[in-house]
Amino acid sequence: MTTTAPSDVRPDPPASPDDRSLSEFGYRQELHRSLGRYASFAAGFSFISVLTTVFQFFAFGYAFGGPVFFWTWPAVFVGQLAVAACFAELAARYPISGAIYQWSSRLSNASFGWFAGWIMVIGQVVVVAAAALALQMVLPAIWSGFQLIGDDPAPTSPDGAANAAVLGVVLLVLTTLVNVLDNRVMSAVNRIGVTAEIIGAVLIIVLLFTHSERSPGITFHTGTGTGGLFGALMVGSFMAAYVMIGFDSAGEMSEETHHPRRTAPRTILTALGAAGLLGGLIVLGGLLAAPSLTDGRLGVDGLGYVLTSSLGDGVGRALLADVVVAIAVATLAIQTAAGRMLFSMARDGRLPFSGRLAKVDPRTGMPSAPALVVGVLAAALLLLNFASPDAFLAIGTTCIVMLYLAYAMVTGPLLVRRLRGRFAAEGTDETGAPLFSLGRWGVPVNVLALVYGLFMTVNLAWPRAAVYDPAGGHWYFRWFTLLFLALTLVVGAGYRAFAARTAKAPAPEAAEASYA
């Protein structure tokens, strides 16, 4: 006689290869796995967001470097491509949310990895604030009614800085709402926005080059700069350094991606590659099409001035509207990545209020609490803009330094692993194909990634008075990045010491898994 199960009891569906891949690391599938290859690419590309960041920092780069600052773009691209190649290898072997935290923990130890994750998530919060501030560079240029405070829209003026904070807070309210709705809604907004950004970027490139006023030879001319040509290029590189970050977001979304071992490595590289190509052409096109390189406007109003002056108000404003879409989607994507980092660390019990931060709504597949935390903290940072216009640059530079340092806390331990022969180059993805690997190029590429990352971290954080406190009297903005980083480390160390004394159980150790 056979027994049958009650009709209302059904066995659990068989785990997919993607879910089994996650269970290997001791986690169960909670986030909804709904992202395909294009959505994964969009996650990385929208964080980079060429239109957002190039329009935001073009004026700054030109003001210090002159036309020659264009050459900082390919230099930064090569360095970041080396970092992205290392991350692509790790995304194939560790397809887990909280990429930087997870990778650093498994390559080094739990404590070092915790600080990498802590620095990264704080940096991401600052990036969210910096991205939201970019609206000030385009909305008042489209319509003067968007200048809600005062009359001067320049982000370095008191009126412009305050207005930037107001516009940024409004945007953060909207992105936070999308981030708590459903990951399918978030993904759809992301894909549509990235598509619009790519189309807009291509149109801008074509129109700028067809309205060229001079030859590419202008890129060998220098501006006034700071500290000679070398100093001008070091400061001019800030723009490229700020643009080409966030490609790791494709790995950050691994737990929501189909076939992440195969998909994430490719989308990390293609997101950076597409951004590098489009961004470089936009910068070059802007220099060639600018009505004047000497009237001072290019170093103040940037690319918005080039579009409206060279292409006419109608076309220029239409393209600037596309930039607004790019800024909104970038802010959304960065907030999502920061939320996933908080979720991953909280899931391991490594943060205050971990139980709440690690909770996933089974209906939406979204950890809503991290999105709210990131939105509130980023909005609080925007309030600094009311204190001084110099906060705009201080916030922007600080977030880059934080991310570059966190990246180095991955590429450094990875290089040590390689040199000790403990890096597993073999393995297969969900389709049975070999995992992405740099092979014999692993060590030289890794060395370049680490050296470049550390050099740029120092360059960005260097307290140059001419950059961070040009008017004088605000020493704290000159040292803002170093002070913010020191505060981040002190708060992190203080929390860990407090948690160690009060913990009733040891924090989970980072698994060595494939690297053992």
C-alpha cells in the first residue's frame, strides 16, 4: 500500500544552478533572481553614468588642466581596466552581494574584509549624495525655474550650492521610493534609463563632432593649471577618476542575476569599456566644439554651456533633459549598490541593527531598510552644501577616495594570493564553461591595478589649498577627505570594539572556500 502526500503540500522546487552556487557559501536565496545580462550591464553602467559625471566635473577638470586634461582620461581608463579585470575574476568565483566586502574577507581575513566593506559602504553613501548634486549642473540650464534659491546657478556659488542640495533631496526621495518597491521595477527603470543614456551619449558625440571648431591637436595645449603641467594633470584627472568607478556594481547584483558566474565578469568589463569609450569621445567632442577655450565659461559652466551654445537652445536643452534621466538613474543604481552592501554585511551579523537591515521582503525581493538608511544619510550629507559651496568638491572627492581605497583592499590581498600560488584559476561557470581568468597576465595586471589604485588614492586625498580651499578660511574643506576617512575608521574600530565586548556569539568567519 502506498501513501500519498496531502494535496496542499508540495515539495520545494528544485534549486537552480544559480541558487546552488549561492548555497555553497552558506547563504540561502532571498533576493529575487530576475536580472539578465543587459540588466547586469545596466547596473554597472548606470553607476558609472558617463553623462552624470562628465557633465558634473568637466568644468573642474578643464579649469585646472586646460585642453591637455583630456589625456588623463585614457590614463585613468587603463588603470581602472586593470582593476575591473581583477574584479571580473572574483565575480566569477564569488557571485555574492556585498562584492567588495565578500571578496576582501575571503582573500584576507574577516577583520580586514569588514573594514573594506565599511569604507566601501560609507563611500557609496557619499557617492549617492555627490550624484544627486549633479542635477544643479543641468536643470537650471534647461529652465531657470529650477533655480529655486537665489539667482546664481553656478554650483560653486552660495545660491547654486543651496539649490543643489534642495534638488538632490527631492531626487533621493524618488530613488528611495523605487528602491523599496520591487526589484523588477528597479531593474526596469535602470534598463530604460541606461538605454536612454547610451542613445543620448551617442547623439551628443555625433553633434559635438559635427559642430567642431578646431582640430584634436588642441588637446596638447595646457591651461594655467596648478603646480605646472604635472600638477595640472594630477588635478585634472579627478574628473576621469570620478567617472570610472562603480563597475563592480554588476558583481554587487550577483544574487539577483541569472548565471552570475558567467554574466557578471563580462558585464563588469563591458560596462567600464562602454563608459570609457563614450566618455572619452564626449570630453574630446566638448573641447573641439566649445565656442571658446579662453573666455572662462568652459571652466565654469562646462559641457552644458557647450551644448546650448554650439547646438542651439532647443537641441541643447533636449540633450540636457537626457542627462537629467542619466543622473536620476545613476543615483538610483548607486543607492541600490550601497543597499546591497549593507544587506550583505548585516546578513553576516556585522553591523548595528543587523536583523532589520538583513530582512528581505518576500513579496518584493528587496531589502528596504538599507535603501532607507542610505537615502537618509545621503540627504544629510547634502545639507553640507548649505554651509559652503566648497562642500560640492569636498563631497565629490571624498567619495572617490573611499572607493579607491576599498578597491585597493581587494586588489592587494588578491596579489598576495597570486604570489603565494593560492589563487584558484580553474573552475567552471553555470554552463560548464571555464571561469573568466587572466591566466599568465594575472600578476602584472594585478600589480598595475594595486599600484595605480594606491597612487590615485594619495593624489585625490592630497590637501591642495588651491583645489579645496581656493578662497581661504575653510581649512576643514582642505582636509575634509582625510578627516572624513579618519572618522570613518575611528567609528568603525569603535563599533567593532563595542560589538566584541557585547557579542554573545563570535561573528561568522569568512569562508576560504575556493581559495583554500
